[in-house]
Amino acid sequence: MRHISLAVVGVQFDNKKGPPRRFVVEMCTPGEPVELRPEPKNPADRNAIAVYSARGVQLGYLTAERAPMIGKAMRDGIVQAIFQRKEKWGATIRAHLDGSVPTLPDPADSRAADWPPPGSQDADWWPDEEWPDE
């Protein structure tokens, strides 16, 4: 899995400085670069990875389930990411874990549009890629 779409959560919280995260998400355009910043001293999660806009303002965080995998990829090589789209629940970014320049996925692929699933009790759930049975 070298190219992946990732949920950005925590958008509903305000930044300590600067504009609110929801406003920052609204200002982002699909395809613009985003920066991933590990936060090993984060008291809630030492694997936390913050997501920042091209303007250097925080959008939110990667989910706790994905952060360790992305953190490892960041330590092992170059990870580049772009803003993919705003969502009702936050935002989606597109990351390439092989150092290549990220590209937006096919717009017809809307699997993430209704995340979290209606009635879901687990707001941290994120669907994995579905592969056809062989």
C-alpha cells in the first residue's frame, strides 16, 4: 500500500493560535500540499501525527489507527501528502508513501464520503481498501 487516502480528524477543535481548524479546511483546495508532523511528545498519543495546511496552520490529526503506520513510513523514507477533499466529519488527504508526488484519486471513488458510517459507534473507524476475492 504505497498510495493511500487518510482521514483527518479533530477538525472540530480550535487551534491554540490562528484560525479555527474547520475554517482552515474550508480554505484548502484539492491537490494543494499538506505537511505531516509527528508529535512524539503529544500527551494523548505518542504516535500522533498532526496535519498542517500549505499555509502552515493545523487542520487536525491522522486517526490513531493510521498514525503508527504513517509514522513508520515517514521514518523509513519520504512521505508526501496533498489535500484531497473536505468532509462533513473533517477532511481527507492523499499520501504517497514511496516518495512520489501525490495525485488525487478518481473522483468517482466516494468510499470516504459517508465516514463514519451512519449509526457507527466507533468514530475512529476507517475503512480499509476492499480487494476482490480470488
